[in-house]
Amino acid sequence: HGHGHGHARGGSLPAGAVGAPPPELHSSQDMLAWKREYNIRQREADWKRRQEESLTQKQVAWQIERCERENRLQSSREARRREELEKRVYHRHVDVDRKYKERCRNVEIERRNNAWEEKENSKLVAMHQDAKEAAHTRAESLAANKARHCEELRQAAAERAERRRRQEELD
């Protein structure tokens, strides 16, 4: 594996650099063992990093899901509240409408009753007037009859008196 080779400096990387073999490794055997160790450690570190990333992603996904669930709950609560409000507004509207129609009906009934009373009143006044006129006419007619009767009686009396006077003159 080309660790430390083909570098601009040539030779191995300076001690303390990450992945650089410690200076005390001399034989190629030691070097191979070190490289093997290093690769194992590298793979473990990669695996650990992937696990952590996976866990972090899961946690993020859970948080997102929780947020979405809370949002869904909140929006369904909002929708319910809005529905309730709309229902209340609708019922109030229906109520106002009903009261208005009732008022209109009552006004119309009142108007009709007043018109009827007015008509009845006029009829009664007219009937009373007719009755008064009829009574007056009857009274006049009675008075005229009485007057005629009196006149007839007076006439008859005068005629009797005249006949008696003539009789007395003859006697």
C-alpha cells in the first residue's frame, strides 16, 4: 500500500503525522504488522463513524417524524377549532335569520290585524250611521203619520161641529 511513498518530501512522513508509522519500526515484518493494525483500526473507525452517522440520521428522522406528528395534531386541532367556530357562526347566522323572519311575520300579522280592525270599525261606524238614519227616518215618518192623524181628527171634529151648527140652524 502506498502509505508514505511518492510524497513530495520522499521517504516516510514525519513522525506524529496521522497514519505515519512510528520511527522504531525497522523490519519489513514490523512494517506489515503495523500496516495491518492500522488498516484494522481504520476500518473500525470507519464502521464506528458510519454507525454514529446512521444513529444520528435515525435520531434526525425521529425528530422530524415527531415534529410532523405534532404539526398534524396541531393542524387537526386547528381544523376542529375552525370547524367549531364556523358552526357557531353558522348557528348564530341561522338564529339571527330566524328572529328576523319571525319579526317580519309578526309585523305582517300586526299590519293585517290592524287593517281588519280598521275595516270592521268602518263597517260598524257605517252600520251605526245607517241605523241612526233609519231611526231618524222612522221617527220623521211616525211624526208625519201622527201629524196627519191629528189633522184628520181635527178635520173630522171640525166637520162634526159644522154639521151640528148647521143642524142647530135648521132646528
